[in-house]
Amino acid sequence: MGVTRTPRGRWIEEGLRALAAGGPEAVRVEVLAQALGVSKGGFYGYFGSRGALLTEMLDTWEREVTEAVIELVESGGGDARARLDRLFTIVASYEEGPVVGVDADLAIRDWARRDEAVAERLRRADSRRMEYLRSLFRAFCADEDDVEVRSLITFSLRIGSHFIAADHGGRSRAEVMELTRKWLLR
């Protein structure tokens, strides 16, 4: 019976968890191996270096927050409002998770402040996300200014709502998010 290898994706997920917890400096082979309960030798069977892992972490994150989400939304069909509604539901379910969770997104944004190559990837991912939102809102909003405002509000909610600690006048946060969703889809 052969030794079971830790799947490549587990290393990437654990790397993204470490990134979210402590930034790129926290992504260390020994620490990841310990968290996975394996030896670090398995790491080198997949990745030539720590830098290769960091690159694959970014590749995975970028693919999963852009094309994978878009494919999932589009696979359900429907008109633009139905697809936006599905997008809101999918994104809300991604609050947690090592790849598509908000923590990974915020950690990559912080990393991008200090690394131009990461900043370029972030710009590319954000531009793709905004482009997709515009395509959906444009289907029922004739005014390009309205399209841009709705797209920016939608995307800003995904990233920025986690920083807001305000009360909502007797409403729960979930109620306010649902009201916002309805307003954006009108």
C-alpha cells in the first residue's frame, strides 16, 4: 500500500489560510506542513519553491473569484436580474473559506499595497468582476452612469461591508443587505 500524498489543492488552501491570518510572510512551508499534519517533503513534490506556491495561490484565488463564479452564475440561466440574484446568493455563501472567502480577498488587497505584481493581479481580477457586473446591470439599466453606480455599489458591498460596524436603525444587517439587494435589482 502506497503513501497517500496531501493533495496540491490542500497546500494552496492552507497557504491562503496562512496569508489571511498573517500576510505573505506567514506562508511558510514548515508551518503549512504542520497545519496539514504532514512532512514538508510532500510540498516539494508539487512546488519547486515557496514562490511557486505563492504564484499558484494567486492563480487559484483569481480563477475562483472571477471565472469560476461567473460560470456558476451563468450555468443557472435566466435573465440578468435572475443571474444577479444568483450572484448575490453565491457570494453571500462565500463569506468563509480559504480561497473565495472575504479573509483571502482582504489579505490579497493588503499584500497588493506592497507588491506591484500582486497589485496587477488584483486590478485584473477586480476589473473582470466589475466588467461582469456591468454586463448584467446593462441588460436592464439604459443609463451608463446608473450601470456604473450599481456595479460599484455591488462590488463595494462585497469588499467593504465587513469593515462597517454601524447599527441599522432597528434592522438587522441581514435585513439591510436584503433591502440593498432588492434596490439594486429594481
